[in-house]
Amino acid sequence: MTGPEQFDEPWQAQLFALTVAMSEAGHFTWTQWADAFGATLKAHGAARPLDGSADYYAAWLETLEALLDLNGLAAREDAEATRTAWEQAYLTTPHGQPVRLPG
């Protein structure tokens, strides 16, 4: 990442925008977000130095999922089941075809 306003991958920008939208919609305050994210970064950084990009946004996603679970908006188990379903779908979709979840 070359600056705080730039993202290495589209999903990072989408994750950032989703977090801001969830906060603006009143699902959590920005202070709650910052405290939770800081704790996640501290926990991740204790294991090894963070690279400031992929692992930074992995920590961001982990924090958002935790807040959504804590506030009763999306259970961790549901998020994990959806992630697993998407992974299975893209691994079994022929190249060039749209990825679709079953159901």
C-alpha cells in the first residue's frame, strides 16, 4: 500500500467502505471500531510484524466480523459458513464462468 487512501486490492476498499457505512448507519461508533481494531492489531502484531497491507486488512475483516457478531448483526458461524460456501463455489466453477452460490 502506498498511502492511507490507496488500496492494494478492490476487496480492501470494499471492506473499508462497508465498515464506514455500518458505523454511519449506527451499528457501532467509530470509537468502538477504533478500540476493537486497535486490540486486533495489537494481538496480530504480538505474533509477528504486520506488513501493512494484506494482514492489515485481514485484521480489519476480523474486527468487523467480531463487531457484527457482538452486535447481533451477523453471527461468526454464519460468516464462516458463507466464506466456506464461496470458496467451494469458486474452486468448482469452470474458468470464465460466473461464480454462484448454490441455492
